[in-house]
Amino acid sequence: MSVTTRMPAAFLGHGSPMNALERNRYTEAWREFGRSVPRPRAILVVSAHWYTGATAVTAMPQPRTIHDFYGFPQELFDVRYDAPGDPEVAQMVSDVVKPTWVGHDVDSWGIDHGTWSVLLHAFPDASIPVLQLSLNAFKDFDHHLDLGRRLAPLRDQGVLIIGSGNIVHNLRAVDFDRPDAGFDWARRFNESAREILESDPTGVAALDGHRDFGLAVPTPDHYLPLLYLAGLADSEPLDVLVDGYAAGSLSMTAYTLGLDRREPGTGAGGGAATSRCDAPPLDSNL
């Protein structure tokens, strides 16, 4: 009888698309994560950048690479992540979360930069099937947390689940003169989230009452992927994969669930996740 290993899960703070091309302590942590997990049957990513009016999963056999940003160097637009899709796993996603409805997207989305900017480092050969689950903009935090819980059986079927976003993500406050620092309000909110995630992860759904929530989470898209990992964890504490800040108003903190690993983030390229792009913060998509 074959035994399926329960797959770990993770939330990765992805920051700027330029991290796809950088070597720094964050990308090194993503590489260490990819080396530490058993080879998945498929990877399901909840990316901040598929924030739409419905809940859907990509179900095409060959998803396209989406360059959903502007104002960056051409080398970033030349990046391709040609991982296959897996319609069978898409059906598994739809089945496991019932009665919540999840539609199948066969032609409109693909693999956006919230996904490929981290997978280029974690799984650079792009041989593992990749699917994305959309964020339904009309649903509240508790809905997303519950949907994360419902996805948990997929971990026993060889599916690696990754949330990709940023716990603190305020583009209007970006200060590129603070490449590896966080504003006081960003640090307060990030540390409050960490206290909860390392004890009772589902409590992050209630952080909308935090005094710094409005600054740290001016829009919910980058925060919501964290709720999926919290739902998967339920009451199981999460582990910090790598911690830090970028441009004052971005948290690069990443968490893992159920992963035995060496301490990451200490390899070559340690330091801040700095961008080579000179585009003004509001004319780009971090």
C-alpha cells in the first residue's frame, strides 16, 4: 500500500516582481523551502494578484505566464514560467470545498507574478503542475479563512498549497530610501500578526481591529492569501521562514506549516530585497 506524505503549506511575502530576478535573503529562503518539501503532485497558489468577483481555479492544461505589472525593465517581461496545469487537480479543488462553489477557468487567467516570482526560485525547473485559486473580492475574512480549512485534505493528496501576498502592503507609503526597514506602524502590525500566527493562526482574521490595520492593509488583496494558510493550520502554530521589511511599507515575512527544515535565509545574497527599478511606487505593481 502506498503512503502519501502530508504536504507542507506556506505563505510567502513576495514583494516586488523584481524579486524574480534578484538573489537576496528572501529568494534564498524560497529556494530553501523548495528544496525542503517532498516533490508535490501539484502546486495550488492563492495569489494576491488574482483578486476578482468570483471563486475560481485555473483548469487549463497549459496556463500562460501573465505579466500583470508595468514600469519595470524588459528582462522582467521576458520571464516565462511554463509549468503545466492539471485539470484533474482543479476538479479535486472544486470537490473538496463543497458546498462552496469554485468555478473552472479554462481560458482567462494563468500564472501571475504573485505566483511565478516565487516559484522561479522555489521550483525553477517548472516541471510541477501549477494551479491558481482566485480571491473572491465579495467575501469577508471569515469566508476566506473557512475556504482555507476546506482545502486541507488536498495536502494528503500531494498538493502543495502556497499563499502569496504581503502581510503589510501599502504602495502609497513606499519609500525606496528605506530598502530594508519598516515604518513603526508596519512593524507593529507585522509583529502583532506574528504573535498570533505563532500561537493560534485563525486569530489573524480579527486583526482588522488593530490600530494600524488601515495603514498596513489599505486593500485586502495582499492580506487575504495569509488567511488561507491560517485556515489550513487551524490551531497549529506556524513557523517563520524568513522575516523582514522592504521600502518602509512592505512586510516580506513568510511562514510555513508542517515543514521540517534547516534554518533558511542565510545563504548567498543575504540582505534587503532591493529593486533595480526606478519606477515611482504608484506607477508600478509591487
